[in-house]
Amino acid sequence: MKKILVPTDFSTQAENALKVAAQLAKKHHCELYLLHILEVPMHTVDPMSSYNDLPEAMFFMKLAHKQFEEIKAKDYLKGLVIHEHVEFHEIFKGVFQVCKKNQIDLVIMGSNGASGLKEMLIGSNTEKVVRTSETPVLVIKNEHKTFKTKDFVFASDFNEESITPFKKAIAFANIFSSKIHLLMVNTPNHFITSNDAQNRIQSFIKDIKMPSHTINIYNDVTIETGIMNFSQYIEADLIGMSTHGRQGISHFFNGSISEDLVNHAKRPVITFKI
């Protein structure tokens, strides 16, 4: 891992993500890329003109660069290599393009969950990035004086399509020396016997070189509550899962479980695209 992208709207939630990114960058010798999105109404732009011809766009761009300078002066960022980007896109498109252009390894975003605040990087915007990003996305909810990844829950149905994102999760666990807790949640609507669940998970990992791990089948009323309750029970540091991009989440997650967890889980959530 060499490059970390932190989208920011200069809010407290975004700074919580940046503080985590700074910790990881120092520990793993990464460069930081800061991204601020300016959502200029594109129907007002003459295709033959440039952004320099738009007084409003230039004002907000200069303001963003001023705020970047203030952020880069923070003590927790001292000694780090930092690149700044201001883009004119929807947030998820801007993240996608910066990741592709700069070969970003990890996106770290701030979110305060479903509190109803309408900051740029919470609610639907965070969900769109989680759903569309080709790069793993780590969503941070709170300030972490010391960000830990000792116990990492990876929830899945452990079907074949989840192998690729699971390998990405294993690589992440190896980088951060995490113990990975494989979790299948059993619900009344999608019941599977413990024996069948154990066999499915064992078959899933049989050709994968596994780090320190546990195998867990947990019963609950819904998959989302099962993931959160199990994670609380073992005091997990991080919850991970796979996403299907624009098509939503895999069958196991009943359509929007990743977005729901991003909003509702108190713990950090990391997603890996199928």
C-alpha cells in the first residue's frame, strides 16, 4: 500500500478520516492525496470556455486551496507527502477518476452515519462512493486517537463470486497484521444449517493462504443486525464486506446491506468491490 486518497469537505467527519489516513501513512510510508469536489452546475458552462472563465468556480477553487494549506499545517500531517486535488464532478465520479489516474490503493472517507446532517461526505454521497469505487473504501465514523485493526470481521455468504474481494480483504489483513473473523449470518429467511455453513466456508478458503482467523456462524433476525451484534460481541475494530458496484450488494446482503452498515454501524467499515 503506497497511496491513500481522502475526499474532504473540510468537515469534522472528513478530518476524522484524515487523521486515520495520517496514522496509516506514517506507519506504512504512504503518500496522501486530498480531494475536494466542487459541484458546479455544468449546464451553465460553455463547452468552449474553461473553468478560469467562471468567477464562482474560481472563487471556490481558491478557497479550497486556502483550506488545504490550513489542513497541511496540522501537526498530525507533518513529515507526510501530500498531494491536493480540486475536481468539478459528483463526489463518486471524482473519487473514481482520481483513483484511476493516481493508482490509489485505499480511499478513506468520513461519515457520521444517518444523523440527517447534509454535509457533502455523508449519507447518499458516501453510499455512492462505497457502491461504485473500484478501490477499497474505508469509512470512518468517529475520531480515533489510535486506529486499530487487530480484529477484522469479514462478513460474506462465501459463494464463489466473493473470492476476489475476499483476497483483497486478506491482503488488507496481512498489511495491518489483523486477525480476520469470517462471519456468516444465519437469518430465518435465509436459513442454512451450521454444518452446511461450516462446510461452505471451509470449501471457500481451502485454496487460500489464510492469516490468523476464526470461523463464525451467527444467528440473528437480519444480516445487518447480525453483523453489528457479532462485531460488538467480539469487540471488533473493523467490519469488512464485498460490494457489487452499481448493482448493489451480493445476494447474501439483500440489496443494500453495505450502505446500511455504512450509515448504522458504529465501527469503521471497509468495502471491497466484486
